[in-house]
Amino acid sequence: MISLATRHRDSLQIRVLAPLLGVATAAALLVTAASWWFGQKSALLEMEERFASIESTVARSTFPLNSTVLESLSGLTKTQWVTLDAEGNLVSATLPIDDQDIGQFQALRPLDSGWHPIRCEGVRFMARAFHRVQSGYRVDGVASVAVLFPRSKVDAAARQAALFPLATGLSTIVVVCVGIWTILVGMIRRLNRLQQHVERIAQGDFDARLEDANNDELGRLSRAANVMAGQLDQLWQQVHAQQGEKLLHQISGGMAHQLRNTLTGARMAMELHQSSCPIEDQQDIDVAVDQIQQAENYIQRLLSLGAAGAGAPDAKPATITQCIDDLRSTHRPVAQHLRVKLIWDVAPETGGRWVSNGSSFCVAVSNLVLNALQVASVVEIRVASGRSDGQAEQCRVQVIDNGPGIDPVVADRLFEPFVTSKPEGMGLGLPLAQRCVDDLGGQIDCRGRDDGTSGTIFEFFCAVKATKPK
């Protein structure tokens, strides 16, 4: 069970408000600190102006700075005064000073422009000093004067400058958080309804509908969920239909298997009968055997779509020469019957190379050639081998035709079973070719002709070796 604390921690309100509250608080504190700093600078600037006025008035004055005069000046300027002679000894002061405090005033340099912190009798001051002009001729013996401004007034000015932005920032945070919380409550209520709606869809209730007339993101998301439910309903119906088709394919596969056995028996019987027939009947029997062989091969292609693929027990290595010779003899009659010009361009160095499965190689090329023969008047087969980027040697096979090209409707699904643009086609040739190329560890692709004319290039690569694979 999820604890209440965990639920509150994971609540959307908390996850939205917590960062917002943190950022707003940090901004308010930053503004407060800046106001404090500016208030302090303003107070120090005011002290600077007051000290300059005091220095310009007292430094050149001729009246003696005795205790009575200092008390009057202290009352007028709201400051404390300390006078020292030329040797740094205390002359008079407006506040009690013991021997330990004298050193602080002796350390003051009248020419320094900065303020020095001083503590006397537990009270903090900001102090600066100045020289008296012609101090050696004065009867009071005062050579330098230190003026002490209470530090509490500087701090009070800084606090007063920071108090207003701090109060404004905190009150703004409270108002904003309350407003956002109110808005979030309404949004969370709508999100909860949307969540329940999606959960019903996940449980298979595709008829569920959520009405949200708002045109914001949540409203559009609700309508998208309704559309998704409708699409899932259609998909679910298609899955049921596909299950029925799968069963039909299994039944047809069994029938195809039995039909292949029957055709094999018929072909063997024809071949036995051929040995005892007169020579003048041999040609007709050859045609019959060839037709049975083609039907048997087509049934084998149909069954191969569900075969295991690479590593089949009947996989036997073969040379490119052996495969090409078989393909030439097989497709020559078909090309002549269809009146298609068939061109074989096999690089000499490729002929002696070995492929791991001669049957898969022949089936891949055969299906690509048969596919091209049905749509073109010229079909060229190019076979070459080579190495690229230090990889193992590969054989490249290109089947090039001058047909109308690939139908855009099926261009993205050419190698899927039962996908075809031909009215009489079953869409098994290209999937079977891809399966065979996969068995050989290669890749197959399709594109338009490089010279810009109409037609198609089917190309695949597969690994070859110079010696017979074990």
C-alpha cells in the first residue's frame, strides 16, 4: 500500500508548487538582500556627506575644541567626538574612553578615505578622522579629530530599505500560491477523470468516451483518447480477423505440403516413364516434367515462408559458377517464352567464390529474376565481388529491369508476405528472396535506376569465401 505521505509527495500540486515556491522565495530574498545593500550604501553615503561638511567646518576653525565645544558639536551632529594631540594622546572626548580604547583612535589615519569600525563601552561606531590646520599654533593642543557615527543608524537604514520589498515579496508569494493551488485543484480533477477513462480503455472498454468541451491541452488530450479508443477498437477487430486468417494459412500450408508430395510423385513417375518412351515423345514429356517441376518449386517457395531459415539441415555450400549455371538453364526458357532479353554479367573473379548455402543463393536470385521478367522487356543480372573498408569479401548481385518501377502504394512493404501490386500475384517472391538473403547473412534493397530511366534495381550482398566453407 502506498502511504499517505508518499501520495502527498508525489501529488502534482506539490510537485508544481514546491519549485514555484522555492524560486519565488529565492527571488524575494535576493531582492531583500539587494535592498539591504543599497540601503546600507545610501546610509554610508549620507555619513560621507555629513563627515565632509564637519571636516570643512572644523578643520580650519579657530575656536578651541575643549570639552564644552565638543559636547555642543556632538549634540548638533548626533555623533561622538574624540580629539588627540600631535603625539596621539587623548585631549578630550564626548564618551567614556578607557586605556584599552585609546589604541583604536591612535590607529586612525586622517588621510584614509574608508570607514573604520570601533567599539566603545559595548557600542559600535563607524569612525573617520581629520587633521586640524596649523594645529601647532592652537592653545587647545588638538592635532586630529575623530568623528564617530553610530553603527545602529546604518543598520536601521538598511533594514528600513529591505523591509518593504521583503513584505511585498512574501505577500505576493502567498497570493500567487493560493491562486495556483486553486487552478491546480480544477486541473487535477480533470486529470483524474482522464486517468479513469484511460484505465477503462486499458481494460478493454473501447466504447468508453470522455466529454471535455474545453479547448486547452487537457481537452485536446481527452478527445485524442477518444480517437485512440476508436482506433484500438478497429485494431482489436482486425486482430480477431487475422487470427482467422492465420488458421486458414495453417490449413492451406498443410494442403500445400500434401500437394508438393503429390507433384513430386508425379514428376518421378514421368521421369520413369520417359526412359521407356520413344524418342519422338521425349520432347512432350520434357515439357510436362518441366511444368511439374515449376509447380513443385512454387509450392516449395510457399512452404519456405514458414521455414526456420539459416542453419537448415539441407544448407550446402556452392560456388557462384554452379549457382549461375543452374539459374541460366532454369530461366532461359521462361525468358524466351515471355520474349524478354535476359543478360548475365558475371565478373570472372567471382565465379570461383563459395557461398554458405547454394540453394538460398539460387532461390534469392531466381525470385528477383522471375519478378523482373513479369514486368520488363530487358533484365540484366550483374554479379561481382570485392572488399570494402577492410571487411570480409562480399558478393554483390544486382537485378536491373526496364519495367514501370515500384508502385508507391506498396513501396514501403515490398518484402512483406502477400503484399503485391499485380492482380495475379500472391506477394511471395520478394519475401522469400529476403528470407534467403537473411540465411546468407546479407542485406537486400530496392531502388530506382541510377540513369534516371524507368525501371527497378534489386540489389543484395552476401558473404563469400575463396575456399569451400566447412
